[in-house]
Amino acid sequence: MATDYDTPRKTDDDVDSDSLEELKARRNDKSTSTVDVDEFEAAEGMELPGADLSNEELAVRVLPKQADEFTCMSCFLVHHRSQLAREKNGQPICRDCE
């Protein structure tokens, strides 16, 4: 027989102290603990792709490219110099695009 070593162990005193009524009450409490969620309210806060965001403003601080960074000419992302894989025709290429 397999033994689950992660389950809490009960002593003989604990087993004797649990009455049948207590065990039934615990089982009923667990079954009534389901939460009734309104699907419409839950979906209302989600943004769908292609939603009209024209009246929204973004507050993002943009930093210029630093001296130890480069722009990959394949994916056009700015990477740290440690991500430089090679230069192809004088154009830097990152490790991800390599």
C-alpha cells in the first residue's frame, strides 16, 4: 500500500475527538463554499483585441539608447551589448535573431 508522506498525521486522540456530526458539518461547509460569479461582470473588465483606445493616454517614460546598447537590425529591438551575436555587413544582430 502506498503512503502519502505529505498528508498531515493524526494521533489516536485526534481521531477519537472527531465526532460524526463534526465530520458531516465539515463536509457540508466545503460543498457550500462555491462562489457564484457573474460572468458578465467578470468579462466587463477585460479588454478585447482591437478595442478602441483612442481616448486613452499612455504615461511611459522613454529613455534614449544608452552607450552600452545597440539596435538589432533584424528585430529592431534595443539590446545590451552582451546580447550582440555578430555584425552582418556592419549591421548588429542580437543572439535571439542569430
